[in-house]
Amino acid sequence: MFPNAPVMTGKDAIGKAMKDVLADPNWSLALQPVQVEVSRSGDLGYVRGTYVLTASDPASKKVATEKGRFVTIFRKEADGSWKAVQEISNAEAPATIQ
């Protein structure tokens, strides 16, 4: 669940939504985890932190930078890998356009 965007559910919807985003030559994302917790049962966990997102502003086409917070929830799969099952983020303030 990203600000100013519809909810994306499933691999196909996420892939479609991210295709244009990832084509942006100015796009970069830096994540800084602040807290990581795993459930006592060991099958669920989450990471909470901050991010800095840089991308082209859709209206002006200038480089914009957004700082914010995120939480991602992970589930341990049968093969032992971890899969992100929920993600939410929000900006600390409107993006700054350079």
C-alpha cells in the first residue's frame, strides 16, 4: 500500500504497477531498517524503518526526493524462504523537487 496509489494485490498487479516506475532513470530507493522482529513461532516477521525515494516527478519531469517510513510483514514459506506478504509506507512530507 503506497501513498497516492491504488492497492496492489498479487504478483501480476505489482509487476504491472512497478514496470513504469522501474523504467525511470532517476528511480532509486534506499531503505534503512530500524527494527526487525520475528514471531515466537518463527513463521511471521516484520521490518520497520525509513526510506529515501528518488524519482522523476510525473508532472514536471524533474527529479523529486521523498523521505518516509515503511513496514513490511514477511511470512516464512514451506521451503524456508521468506515472502513479503504486506507492505505499507508513508511520506514524512511532500516530495522535494530539484
